[in-house]
Amino acid sequence: MKKFIKNKFLLWTGIFISGIFLGWLIFHKPAIQETHKHSGSENISTIWTCAMHPQIRMDKAGKCPICGMDLIPLNQSSGSSGTSTIELSTDALQLANIQTSVVKREKPEKKVRLYGRIEADERLIQTIPVR
């Protein structure tokens, strides 16, 4: 044991490893597995949101804390839509007249002529005097 303590590299390596192990024991949170039961009799709560401020989401009807408007129920769709997704009904889509196209990489079909003059930046021009 004294030879082990005399070797400082082994001593500090042992202290380091035991420190990591103790830190893991103290701060480790075990993963808790929750069981989910999906059945037709579940009570799905309605989420209420403001029409002007969609970031406001409440679990009950009331007033918007920002503008004071009445909260409206949020339509829950079966798709995997996040907070940055906008879904429109067919009537709203026709009214908005939104056109989409597929994004693809290809050469441009149209030439664009731009008129102008290229000049050197005078701030970057330097002169070196000769002796």
C-alpha cells in the first residue's frame, strides 16, 4: 500500500476516478419509465390560446394576459405539428391564395443584368514609400 501511495501518478489517478464515481452517485438521476395507457375513454383537455398571441396557452377559458381578448380553443390535430407550424383550413387556404413549389437545386433559367460600377475601397488602399 505504501508503494501505491508513493507513486504520485497512481495516487492522483485513484483520487480522480473515485471523485468521478462519487459525483455520479450523488448527482445521478435514475431514468423513470412511465407507462402510458392509450384508450378511447381518456379525457383530453382543451388548450385555450389567444388569436393575437399564439404563444399564450392556458388549460382553461379566460382572457389573454397581454391584450385582454377572450381565449379560443386550440384545434388539436393528429399530425405532429410543433409551435412553429401553421395549419389552415381549406377555406382559409383559398382565401390566402398561397402557392407552393418544390425546392430543388438547379441552374437559374433567367439572366439578370445589373448595371453598376466596381471601384476599389479607398480605405483599404495603402502606399509604401521607397527610401
